[in-house]
Amino acid sequence: MHDTGGADVNQFADFHLKRISDHLDAHYREHIDLTDAAAKVGNPKDVFYTRALAALMVGHTLGCTPAKAGGFVVDGFDDQGLDAIGIAPGHLVVVQSKWSKSGSASLNKPAALATVEGLKYLVNGQFQHFNERVQNLAPLILPVLGGVLRMTVIIVLAGDHPIAADAERPLTEACEGFTTGPQQATVKIVRLKDLSGIVVGGGVDSPVDLQQVTLSDWGEVSKPYHAFHGSVAAEQVMHWYEQHGDRLFGLNIRHSLGRTDVNDRMRTTLTERPQDFWYFNNGITILADEVAPHAFGSFSSSAPKILDLTGVSVVNGAQTVASVHWAMKQHPDIAGNSRVQVRVIAVPRDEERFAVRLTRAANTQNPIQARDFASQQDEQDRLAKEFWYFVDEKIYVVKRGQTVPDAADGCTVEEAAQALVCAHRDPTLAVRAAKNSDLLWAKSPAGFYDKLFTRSLKAEQVWRWVLLLRAVNAAIDSPERRLKESAGRLADLGRHVIAHIVMRRLGAPRIKDPYCDWETEIVAKAADDVAAVVPQLITAVLNRYGDGGYLKTAVQNEDRAAAVVADVLAGVEVDEQDLTSKGLLYRTRAQKGKRRRDSVAILIDRAVIADGTPLEFRPRTGRERIALRDWLTADPRRARATWKNNRTAPIVWAYDDVAYSPSALAMLILKFAGMENRPKAVQGPVYWILREQGSLATYANWLNDTETDPETDLE
């Protein structure tokens, strides 16, 4: 039995479950039959996730789309312990899935024995024991059973608990008994952490093979690499994508990019002038580990040539494949008349350098952004692995077209490059990159790529810089800032320079410190440092050039930016009152010295939040997030509340249905969660979040700053 997960209890179960359930909701919701869910014991939501997990594993193993994988789900009454049966030439994938919203799913002996019994019925073709879903698949299963068969039995569990030996043994013995001669059966255990890796592109994919690729008007090249060229029917390309999805593009610079101008033009040609597609389109380039012509195929180019391809990757033409698939689905009667140019090149695995060079040279049809070639760099692959294994399983997305993770779950290579260029000791790099981002990816002497993505760069350092850059940008964009128009424009246009200053003086001294609590000790201070940098920059510009009109050019001209950055880092004395009086910094009303009003009072007086409006509790610091995570996720009600327009107790906690003040409830949550060395007092409104407006404190401050002041707004 092959166990991919190990028996460690996953302390990040809630993190993985959220990622997996979001993926299943997004990709499988419309493809899972739930017409009988109400009749099953348990929550209908659990029925969906159980079936969607089974479909996910079929799709992942066979490389088919969610729609096709959903059609292989057989879970229901009389499923005989089988939740899905995936079917491919010579290969059956049998799945038993267990979902648990608490991340504690496992497999007991009765469930294992039921699956073994179902496997016996399946292999023997005894479909009368199964439900209608299995019987409907029988015509597809029988031909596979009649030939040389490979069967993969997958036990997929939304949990990390170990499987008892008395449950594991029957499955292993059943597969050993089935394995005779060329017939092979294996068991794979897929656990929570493995699932999380699968939904973000991790895990180990099975190779992509294409059988009976039929080339018309073909030609052959024998040296230095064996290759064929010709054209294939659009219908055949559609079937490739139906069966394998984006796994076709394993070595490609990009996955399918969806709707782009070029792709829209391809779709138009396919559905309006299909006979022109062969002439207008650059076609598809396929690399394969092995190319096997059928022995009975024709030796004449006037008759089709039939090829079997092993270890396939479409290295050029991902957009063509996806566009053909779309057109064939929408207008098969029209698009079916088109033909697609294809090159097939046999490149052994030990010729990887040639494969990379070919990929670079071939990608010219859809506009290639300079950043796309980063996906071929060894250091990017290394960083992606380090993000996953050494930075709390964060996702590092390199290829365009891949799903961009939520901010808390990771970042893209583009965001990483922006952070690294701002953190570089040379401020002119950030200035130049702000004007031409292609420099980030250029490997020429004038480019920045090798300066940023060095061999010694660690994923943890990249993640730290990304977090700090996000904090800087959030501070610049905050509705709480009260900058005059000129200072606001400086902050917006010069955010790369501001980020550089903050990173050099706040982050650089601690970036390699493994004991630094980065979020608490560094990121949490970013907003205050940004607030200090803006008047310092303005002062440095005035000191050097004597005119506020140079504010814009000072952050966009390399020489001037380098000079004022050096002045700020060396230290400049700032007279904020003088800057404000000159109209270069804050709005006048911010200097009146009045004590800021209480957030709750502002919100109540302005009557902007309706009774019953949902609120969410969010810890403020990294230390709080770690201390409160398990306690909050144990019962979702603990992080939920509703608003009540009451000055003394406006927050009704969902956990006990009692009304509290924001600060009192925040302190109570910190106490109940058992947080050690918790603060003696907190600013409660910053912890409670409105879905659209941010924290109660942020919303109240914004309302307060936009309120008409009769003393200053008389004109």
C-alpha cells in the first residue's frame, strides 16, 4: 500500500479544509449530482464534498476536466463502498472518499471491507449488485476489464488520522490478489495535506499520453530529433483537452490564459471561417518522451499517419488548444471543419536543455510577457518548493494563467519581484522598474533579474518582503490618511520609493534574523513608518530643490530619487506644522489638536450601520493569530457578531448572544482563548471587521475625516 501522507496529525487542518472546500465549490459544484442527497443520512453539504473529493481524485489521476470527472461519481445507495469509478483506456481509478468538516476523516475496518467487496464485484463484472450510476457506466467499464488492466484504488480522506492495520490489510491483500501477470493494482492513501497540495498544483501527476494521434498531410524528420508534422482535426484537439485539461501544458511557459485579444480572434476564426484557421494559426508543438508510429500506418503522406505519444507536453499552443476546445463545445458543427497544424518532437528526458530552449523559441503567438520566462528558471522552481515546505505551505505562483492564491495563502512571482526590487539597496532599481516592469525579468546586464533572484535568496525572505510591501501599500491607500493633494500624489506616484525607504531602515536589519517575529516586530510598524516617510521626503526635496513642484520628479527621476532617499535615510528634520501651513502635507483640520471622537459614537451618530449587520473578529498581530487560531476555528460563532445601535454595548456576540462594547469583547476573546501575556487594554474597534468598509475604527475615522467642519469649510 502506498501512503502519500504519513500519520502525523495535521495541525493546520482548518487551513487545508478551507483551501480544499473553496476549490471544490469553485470547480465541481455544477458537476456533482445531488438529486438524492436529501435521502442520504447526514448533511447534504457533506454529501457534496464527499462526492466532489472523489471526482477531484479521478480528475487528478486521469487528467480529465471537472465535468467529466463528475460523471464518474457513483456514490449513493448500493454503491458497494465505491464512490467514483474513473475510466480511461486500460486504466480504472476506483475511489472511496471520506469528508469531515473537522478534518478528522479516517477509514475503519467495515468501510474497508465494503470497498473490497465492491472491488470484487467490479472486477468480476457483477454489475447487478450496484446502483444505477454504476450500471450506466458498465458499457465503458467492460471493454477495459477485457483487456490489460491497470487499476488504481484511492482512499481519499479529509483528515490525517492513521488508518488502522485491520482496515489497511484487506485493501492491500485484495490488490495483491488482483495483480497477476500484466494486470496491476495499487492502493494509494491521500490525506488532507496531500489534497491541499493537489488543489494548488502540488502532488505527483501521472504522465500524459496521447493515443492514436492522426496526422494528415504529414512529414517526418529523423535527425537530430525524431519528429513528425502535419494537421489534425479540431475534434481530436478537443478530446485531448477534455481528457487531460491543463496537465497537457506541463512544460509550457503558461497555462491557458482564458479570454485575451488573440484568443478571441482565434475563436472568431474557428466559429466563422473554420477553413482559414490552418492558415492563420501557428499551430501546436508537442514534446514527447516517446513517439511510436503505428506499424500499419501509411508510408505515404497522402494517407494519415497514426502516432502513440508517451510523456506529452504541449510546449507551444496552449491558447490554441483551449480556444479549439471552446469553439468545439459552442459550435461543433462549424468549428469541426477546421484543422490544426501540429509538430510532434521526440525529446528524451535527458535532453531537458533542448526542451527548455525549444519552449522559449516556440512561444511567439500570444504576446509573451517577459515575466513568463521566469517559469523556466531553476531558482523559481526551488522557491516554489521552499514556499510550500518551509513557509507554512504557502503557494508561490510562477506561471500566468494559474490561480492566484488569496493574500494569506501566498503570492505570485510578479509580486515577489516588486517586493525584491523595492528592498534592493540601490533605489534607482525601484524607480526604473516603476517605469518599465520588463526590467524585472531581463537577464541582460541592464536587467534586474539576476540582481533580485539570487541563488542565495530564500523563500522566507521573499515572503517577508512581500508582507512588508503589502503593508506599505495598505498604509498609502488607507482611507485614514489625511494628506493634501500634493502629498497624496507623492505617496501614490512614489510608493516604490517610500517602500524602499521603509524596507531599508525597518526590514533590512532583520530580514535574515530567524528569530524575528516579522509580522509583529516589522510589518505592524509599517504604517507608522510610512506616515513618517512622507513628510521626510517632502522636506528632503525642499532642502535640495527649494520648490514643492519637484515632488513628482523627485520620485520618478533616478538621480533625484537616489539623492533624496540618501537624505531621508541619513535623517532629516521635519517641521510638519510648517509643511501643513504651506499646503504640502496635511489638511488644515488635522492640525486643530482636537481629541479624536470615539469610534462607536461616530458610527451611532451617523447612523451608517443597520442593526443586525454581520461583523467578523480578526486578530491584529502574528502572535495573536497563532494564539487564537485553534480556539476561534473550533467554533465559528466565536469570531462572529452583529451590530446593534447602542452606545455602550453595540456588538452582540454570536457565541453567547450577549451584547458587549468592542474593547470588552476583544479582551474577553483574548482571555477565553488562553493567550499568554495578553495586553491589559486594546482598541476594540480595530478587531471588528465590516465586510465592505474594513474595521469599525477605519470606517469611523474615514467618516470623521469627511465630516463637514464649520470652522474650516466656510467657503
